[in-house]
Amino acid sequence: MTVRTGAVGRAMAPVVWALTRSVLMLCVFKVFTVPGPDVTVDVSVIYQGWYEVFRAGSYPLDDVTWQYPPAAALAVASPALLPFLEYASAFFVLVLLCDALVLGLLLYAARRPGARQAGAWVWVAGVPLLGPTVYARYDLMVTAVAVAALLAGVRRPRMMGALVAFGTLLKVWPVLLLVGTAKGRATRRSWSAAAVAAGVLALLAAVALPGAYAFLAFQRDRGLEIEAPAALFFHLARQSGWPGGIELRYGSMEFTGPQVALVSTLALWLSVLAFGWLLLWRLRARAFAVHTTADAAFTAVLLFTATSRVVSPQYMVWLVGIAAVCLVFRGSRMVLPAWLVLVATGVTVLEFPLGFAHVVASDAQGVALLAVRNGLLIVATVAAGWRLWRDSVPGRAEGAEREVTPAGRADTPASAP
């Protein structure tokens, strides 16, 4: 009965994926019109503009909206792989292929002993919850690299390290995937491979085109985006007569006015504290099971998303992807945080693009949507951190038992041969 149920699940996941992705493609090709801002403009105008700059032989040196590591140029230039399509159409097709790749990886991983199909279903359901935005940004491509890295890390830590390096040079955050690698051989292999690969890729980027690291100055000057958790203070303050406002700066809507710089700095310090907590966990952790790397990565990405000055809607696909990897492993402790992230993802599409005018206006509906979405993120972050700590830090009987679990079961330590 279990085998039959599993076979049905494996067959149904691609069917549901195909149906939901067909709707997404119809949306980005504007067969269906979604209320709110046109989310495809980033591809047809901004990305395509950058692509023309790359073709001219340089990174965007004077465009403050270019705030991405050098390998992001590969994602932006990827539509050149499909020269028979116009730029935006080719981009959407390539994102669709990356989406399919992630599903394939998750279904393949679900065949391993101690694994399950829940991760694939998280991906099937979570991605369309973001609406067409998810196909109109390159974040899904980065998430595909991150998913591949975490799944490879179970048996091939060097491959994981190389993929993490590539992902980091695509959009920085995948470096967080290394925080939970098992101490000892797995860490030495994955971290050293990441360092070597990152060094080689960084050098190649610097040699290939001028301006590969101009993005650092543009990123440094970012302010407080109106969708970030820390921005909720100013949404409420506007209703009480706060004299500040909202401007389009560095490619996103940001608050400007009194005390914005202070709150933005406090958010940065919260990220520093989050890093300190992760470092403390890393030093204290002893029980590294096969699911720990993914659980720790999910917790780390949650921490830095919840404390970030910039939380764009497409960031949610990072969390959906890492949550999907966590739920591949039966021993994962991230079931509740993963569900909270899925609900938060569904709320996100209500605030962007559907209700973005209300968010910009800081009216009751906009504030309520942000409060719910960001509240869910914060609760998921706290729950993930608490569960990760309880699962891997000494003093918990269940963690000690997993350290001696026989090889081949779901709780086998990730560092086992």
C-alpha cells in the first residue's frame, strides 16, 4: 500500500506542477492579466537593458539598480541561449526549465532511504503562491542552484561547496547554506571547495568584464524597503502624521525621512546578532544528522530575511526552495516553519502585486497584509531556531540518540561515509 501511494504521489506531482506552471506562464505572457503593477517590466526593460550593457563589454557601471554579484550576469544574459525567442519570452522559458529541474531533483531525492515526497509537494504548491512575480525575476534560478547544492551535500560535500560558491556569486545568500555542514570531513571538503571555486569564479568575472564589483557601492547605499519587517514602524507612523515619505530608490520603494537611517541601522545590527546566534549554534552543536545541513540553512535564510532592510516578494522563493529540501528528510524538524513560510508566501501575493497600492499608501489594508506576512516570517524564524537548537545542541536526549543511529536510516549523521 505504501509503495502504491508513493507511486501515485510521484505521478501526481508533475501533473499538478504542469497545471500550475501553465497558469504562471499564461500570466507572464499576459494571456491573463493580474491586477496591480506589471511584474514583467523588470525582465522586458531592466534585465534586457542590462543584457545590452553586457553585450557592449561591461557591467552596468553607472546604474545604481545593478546590485548583484558578478555571476548574476549569467542569469541576465541566459536568454541568449534561446536566440529564436525574444528576450523576455526566452527568460520566462528558462525560469520554467529551472523550476522543472528543482522538481526533478526533489522527486529523485525522495527515492532515497529515509526520504519522502513532501519536499516535492512543498515546491509544487509554494512557487505558484507567489504569482507571476516568481517567473519575472531570476531568484528562482538561484534557488535551483541552492536546492542542488543542499541535495548534493548529503553524499558529495565538494560538489555542494562548488555549487554554493556559484550561487553566492549569483546572489550572495546561498553562502548561508554552509553554516550547517557536519563538523569534520564534510565541513573541510565543502568549505574548501567553496573557497576555491569562489576564488576562481571571482577572478574570471573580474577579468571577463570591467566593473564586476561596482555593485558593492550600490548595495551599501540601500535604504529601508517598505516591505521589510522593520518598515512596519513607519507604515504605522505615517498614519499618525510622520512627515516622511516613500520614494523609488535603487530599484525599490524605500522610506525616506526622519529616523529612517536609525531604523535601517538597527536592522543591520539585528542581522549581526543573527549571525552571532548562528555562530554560537555552530560552536555548540554536536548532533549533525542527515537533515541538519538543510535545517540549519533554512534557519539561517529565515534569520537574514526577517532582519533584512530589503525583503522583496521574490525572496520568498528562496525560503520555499530550502523548506522543500528540509521536508525531503523524514527527520527534519522544520515542518511547522515550512508551513508558516507557505502561508506567508500566499499572503505575499496579496500585498504584491495585488495590494501594492495599499502598501504604498500605508492604509489599513496594506499595513494588515504586511503585519501578517512579516509576522508569519518572524514566528517561522523563531520556531526554526528553537527547533534547530533543541535538535542538535547537547543536553537533549533525542539529539544524543541520533549521533549513534545506525547508518542507512533517516537520522544517519551527515558525516558518515
